[in-house]
Amino acid sequence: MPELPEVETIKRELERAVLGKKITEVCVHHPKVIREPSVEKFKKGLTGVTIKNILRKAKVLILELSSGKSLVIHLKMTGQLVYPGNGKASRVSFHLSDGKILDFNDQRLFAELRLLDDWRSLKFIQGLGPEPFAIDLGQFKEMLAKKKTKIKPLLLDQTFISGIGNLYAAEVLFRARVHPERPASSLSEKEKGLLLKEIKDTLTEAILHKGSSVDQYVQVSGQPGNYVKYHKVYDRKDKPCLVCKHPIQRTALGGRGTYFCPKCQK
Ligand SMILES: [Zn+2]
């Protein structure tokens, strides 16, 4: 699933590709991805409006429109935005005033598109925890102090911290040398500091390399992101740890595949 670095990459590319352009026609090829309002209202509400501003909240993209409404896009597992698209295999195609098409693709149909009067009213957005880059060390220590839950599922909890998913949680815990099953409140002051630093550094590096192309993620250009080659533990089961050579282990934690080095991560 696209996480903060992938969605941030898409946001920055959309700013270059479609900001200031008018939507001239909306073709809905699969209604399931449109959660609200009705398909007819969705099409009518988007036709003839200009894309005024593009935001990202956690893993969600928000296109603010000249009508005052917003198009909210949650890519979920396999959502893609491709520009210029060809309108052939898309779930929804947005025809733009430059004569080109912004395609919304979604192989598995888990994605959610909404046309809302006010994106701030969306419950999911109201419940989001702080963005990693907005957290300072004092705040992070305070956030962890009260939490007895295991650190990895906690990092995935979007109400605790927003934007981190299964892939980057594994990477940051490896880099901070923290075992994914440690109770959050058991981290030392030094470990908390290192973990926050590695969260920010890892996400920054991943954005720099345009994200990780696992599952179906691609950049807006259709090109893959380049960060996979920098992964240290994710999807490296039985391969030697890059630090100590011990085989990387995979376990299920909170129902999610979790990669770690049992020697390096304590
Ligand atoms: Zn190791």
C-alpha cells in the first residue's frame, strides 16, 4: 500500500502535472471506487471545475477545487494516478483542459474516491495522529510513555502517528535497532530519540527516491519508485542481515508480516 513517501511523491508530481487545470469531462468506468456522492453527482460536481490546490494528509490525497469542494483520494492497496493517461484501463478518467487525461487505476478496487463539501469533516481525517515531520522529540517521548502496546503495531496506528505503514515501520525499527514486539513504553530515552530520527530520515530518503514500488505503486509518470533497492529488511526473509549477516526473520504481528533481525533488534 502506498505510504507517506509514495503519496507525497504523487502529490508533488500532481502539482506539476495538473494544478491549475480544469476538469472538462469525467468518465467513470467502475462505480465501486466512488464512495460518495452518487456517480452522477460525482461527475456533475467535478465537470468544469479547476484544481486549485493539492494536499496530502497521511496517505490520503486531497484536490481542492474552484467550486469549494474537494476530491479526496485514498489509494489503499493498488490505486494509481497516471498522467498523461490513455483512458483505456482506468477505473475513472479525468479529461483536462490541456487535452490530456488523468487516469485513476485500481486493480483490486479497494480505493476510495469522494467528492466532499469539506474534507476536514471526513472522520478518518479528524482521527489522524500527527504527521512524523511535525513531531519533536519531547512530544514523541510523551506519546510513547503512555503506550504499553507493541511498538510496531503502534507505528501502524494512524490515530497515533499518521503516514507510516507496514513497509516503513519495518525499515525504521531495523534502523533504530528496536525489536518490533517491544512494548512502546519500554524504549529508553536514547532509543526513542533514535527511532524518531530514523522515522524522519527513512521517510525523507524514500521521498527523495520517489517511493517504493511494491504492490502496484507507480509515480504519476507511470515509472516505478526507486527506493526498494535501499530496503534493509522489508521482504528480505532468510536473506543475510546487512549489518550482522544473521538471516532476516519474518513473523506475523497484529496480522501483518513483520521483517526484522533477531540479533540487531533488541
Ligand atoms: Zn542483524
